[in-house]
Amino acid sequence: MNNDSSAARVAGSVRAWIASNPSATTLPSTRTLAREHGVGPVTVQHAVQLLVADGVVETKPGAGTFVVRAEPRRTGDVSWQSTALGPSPAVDFPGSGVRSVPDGTTALHTGYPSPALLPGALVRSALQRVAREPDAYLGSSAPAGEPALRSWFARELDRGGPGGLFDADDVVVTSGGQAAISAVLRALTAPGDTIVMESPTYWGAIAAARAQGLRIVPVARSRDGIDPADLDAALTMHDARVFYAQPTYANPTGSVWTADVRAGVRDVLVRRKAFMLEDDWARDLFLGAQPPPPMAAGDVDGHILYVRSLTKSVSPSVRVAALVSRGPVLARIRATRWVGELLVPRLTQRIALDVVSSAGWARGGAGLRRGLRARRDALVSAVRDASHLTVEAVPDGGVGLWVALPKRVDPAELTAVCLDRGVALSPGHEWFPAEQPGPFVRLAFAGESEDRYVEAVQVVEDAVRESM
Ligand SMILES: Cc1ncc(COP(=O)(O)O)c(C=O)c1O
């Protein structure tokens, strides 16, 4: 049992003791609690911190720790809010990928790699090193982000192209890719504008566009990417100048644009004087050969706003990403980004920089990919054994499988039934900005270990069969 769970266990049993004692009773000493529960004093102190945070005890320096009777939760009439809030907004749910699920659920819904795959040791030693830096707790004097981290992101992008295109001045650090997407939409669009997106695409981008009051025009995505002629038509017919896309390992399908599609899209962007928001969320998550370089790497004339996130390769908690682009557009984004998040904590930026510039980073990335590959293969094999589930294509990168369902199955209902039976998945409708061409689910392999796949897929297969 680790220190966290031992502390939680001790806190649980002390909570029961607190319930049967009046307010202001002194808590037994750390030594007594340690002896009674067979744990060390550090674990007891951690348990007491949990109880203090819960508000059931309070610590008075020099006097001890005492039981506090919490005030009963007061009720009040909040019904007036319904009228004041008015109609419900276009965005009223977080996508299923970030929903919390009951303990013990098989987590095929989340795209964040589980701790077993992440470079935890690297992050922990980075944390310790950064904690010793005296200025790590101070507010940053660089609103666009720590200069050394910005340089790292610029170099990473530059090495995918001719070189000499990007430096730290072309980079803004954000708290994750989602914040970067929202910042771009806020800076470049106004409510009522149109944005073009692939279909299917990342639910978080759809939600950000809806929250900004945008109309979303979809262009169909196939295994090879999109048809540049469709993009051209969408931009001109609907008077749009921003296109959100994932050329490499798109979430949810895992597919990659071909070289022809990349060249064709670039022509369209130039001809139509449009911006593309290139969400390179899975740069570190390739499962076969190296991915093609980002389109932004060769973008001399600033058509591409490039987003690279480290939340799925460093840590979902060290939420660091970067937005990279050339030209005055970045100044616009920098100016509006403040509105949402003012500054990204220097602490997390330094931790991210320490990890990506450490000797172990390459090894950590290789370990992550090895783990993801084994999980992908195990999930593909489990799904292929299920007669009602069809893997559209085995992805060479990313975090999940895009699975087609028989025509009459409703992905939302299927998701609810499976969750009831202990398996969380992500229903296809969340990934379509407009009509769905058919029913799908995304089964993620990043967040759950292989040993649970066969049983979980059987649950999905049974639920599908029952719903037909
Ligand atoms: C395609 C895509 N873009 C962006 C994000 C945002 O990730 P984060 O904000 O954790 O960087 C996600 C998260 O799942 C994603 O799947």
C-alpha cells in the first residue's frame, strides 16, 4: 500500500472516531495514532492534513489538533437562477473522455495515458529539482511563457522543416492544447462567424467553437485526409477564414493526411488567405514509423497556427502546450489569451522544460510508445473477435480505436448501458460537428491496461447485440 492510500485508510478510521466524539476533543497524538494503525508518523501527518482539508479537525499551533463539528449544510432557494440563466447553452457537457467514472470501471473512454505509461520518475525528479529553484514560485515576468521553454518548442517545430523559421518569439505557452484552441478561436473569430472543421474531429474543438458562438461547417474526413476541393468550397461558400484540423493521427480516427492532401490544403490556404489551426496533439504518440513533419514546419508565410501539447507525453497534470506561428496573428492571440488564463504557472513550465531536456526524455517517449503499441494491438485483437464491432483502420498513432457499429445502434444509449455494466467508452456523436454518417464509438487504449480488454469488449459486444 502506498503512502497516499495508507493515509486515506488512517483518515477513514479517525473520521469514524471523530463522529463519536464531541467538538473540541483533542485528537490522540501522532505517536499514538501511528502505533494504533501500524504506520509511520509521516503517514499520520498526511492523514491529519486530509482531515483538516475536510474541515473535521483543526490544528492550533502549540496546542494540538481538535475535533470540529461541521455546520450542517444550509439550504437556500436557488430556483431564481433558472430564469436568470435563460436557455441552456450550446455546450453543456464535457466530452466523455474527461468525465469521471465510478471506481473499478474499465476506462476505455479516456485518451490520457495511464500512469504506468508516463515518464513518472522523470516528472518526479523534475519536480524536486524545480522545487529547489528560489524563483520558481514567483510570478513570471514573461507573459508569453518561459523563454527557454519557448525556444525548445520553436526548435522542435523548426527541425521538421527547412530550419530558420521559428524562434522563441513565435511561441506562446498555454495550459494545455485545449486552452490554445480556445485562445485562437477567441482571437480570430467573433460570435456568428463560421469555422471549418473535419468530420469527425476532436470534441473539445467542437465545444470551444460552440462556446465562442461559431457556426461549424464540416468537411468529411476519410482515411487519407480531406479533399482539398471540399475545403476550398467550405471556405468560399460559407465565408470562413479559419480551419481547425489534425493532419497527423487525428482524434478519433488515428488517420494521417497524405503528402498530396497536405500540398493541396496548403494551396487552398494560400489562395483563400485562410488560417489553419494545426492541432498536433499526438506528435509524441506514434506507434509505427516516425510521423510526417508538422505542416507548420514549412509554413514560411504564417498560414498555420500550430498547437503542440505535452499533456499526454509528460503528464496530464503538468498542463503545458505551445501555440506557434509567424506574423502579427501571434500578437493578437497573445493579447486575447490573457483574458482566459493570464499566465501559465512558472512551476509547471519549468517542470515540463526539465523533463523534455533531460537525458531520459527520449527513453521515456520510447517506453510510452511501446506500451501504447502493445495496448493497441491487444485492443485490435479483442475487437476483431467481436462480430458486431468493426475497426475502421488500425491507427499508427494516437490513443484509441474508431469502431463502427451496426446501423441501428444508438451510440449514446450503448455508452450508457456499458457504463452501467462497468465499461466506459466514448460515443461517436460527440466527435461529429454536424450529422453522423453512421454510429461509431471510440475505444481508447491509453488509459486502461490490456488485461481488461477481452472482458470489456465482450460487454460492448453483448450490449450491441441486445440493442439490435
Ligand atoms: C485532438 C486533441 N486536441 C487537444 C486536446 C487537448 O488536450 P490538452 O488540453 O490536455 O493538451 C485533446 C485532448 O484529448 C485532443 O484529443
